[in-house]
Amino acid sequence: MVQALNLILLTSSELSELRELLKQSLVNAAGKDLFVSLYASWCHSPMAIISLCLLAQTYQHACAVIQSLVEEDINAKFLVQLDKLIRLLETPVFAYLRLQLLEPRQYIWLLKALYGLLMLLPQQSSAFKVLRRRLKTVPSYSFDGGNLKRAASGNPYSQILHHSGSQITEDGDIDQDNGNLQNGINFASLQQFKQMQQQHHMLAKSRAQSRNSSTSFLKV
């Protein structure tokens, strides 16, 4: 269900105004509220939440989500959904994102997120080739730890983004001295994704154990 809703959000012409509002999540209180509201439901699906982060330009959090994925998350269903997302990145909906790649120094978290997705794709897949070709067009830039402004705790989930008077200095980073937390997105509170995925993993293991128990009982 969440994936279906996510696809509608990314493709429906009737929702273009909603997409524009989400793109302003870091600078507009209404966009922030919409992002936070959708996050609670979208976090049931790793690919849906990554798509939402790319649409809302919360690229540093997208990196955090990608790096938090575990073996159970990266299955055939996930790869099919990732394939669809890579193809959607080539549509007019994400034209702004592709243009941002012309400034890799400013949008380093976007670049890192896309390379993270590339690392998850099988090399023989067509989606891998599409994304690799796109990344080859990006002006040369090397990742430098000094360029990645991390939160004080070192945990990307503790990132805090401000609106209303704050100055966004770099793709997901803000001027900490000019912050007003009232209209900010506190990503430390967005632990819903990790918690929800843990619940899904536990449910999947429980179902697998039940199936194994049933099979063993039938054999006896």
C-alpha cells in the first residue's frame, strides 16, 4: 500500500503542487509539516522513505536511511522498487535533482546518497547502468571527510534542520548559530524508520518460524 501511494505521489500530475511543497521542506513550515506527516506512514517501506527524502531534498537523512539498511531489507522486492526509483530519477519530476548534480560540492549528501544506491544495485542490472551513466556526467569531485559536516554526536539521525530565518549552508546542513528550533525538523525524533523496520524484521522471523514449525509437524 505504501509503495502504491509513493508511486502516485511521484508520478501523478494532480499532485504536482504537493511535490513542490515537499521540495521546500527545509525552508517552508508547511512543507516541513507535510514531510513529517508522510514520514510516519512512508517509514514502513525503505524505498518509499528514500524516495520521500530525495523529493524533500533531505539528502543527509536519505544517506542515513541507506546506510542503516541491513541484509533483511535488501531483498528481491527492494531491488525491484529501487529499479523503479532509478528510472523515475530520469523523469521531469526529478529534473531539479539532476541539475543539483552540477554542483557536487554544494550537494555532497545528494551525491553520496546516489552512490549509496548504486552500491546496492547488482552490476548486471539495467538500473545500475542507468545510474552509473548519470553519475559519470557529474563534475569531478572527491569525497573528503572534512567536507561532510556531521552532527555533534556523530550520528546522522541526530541531524537538526531549521527553517524560518535559518540559512541552509550546504545540502542538509544549516548555520547552527542562526537557528530557530520552533520550525525545525529534528531528525533525532525521526527514529520511526529504524523502529518500524525492526518490527517488520521481527514479524518476518516469527512468520518464518511458524512456517518451519508447521512443516516439521506435517512431516511427523
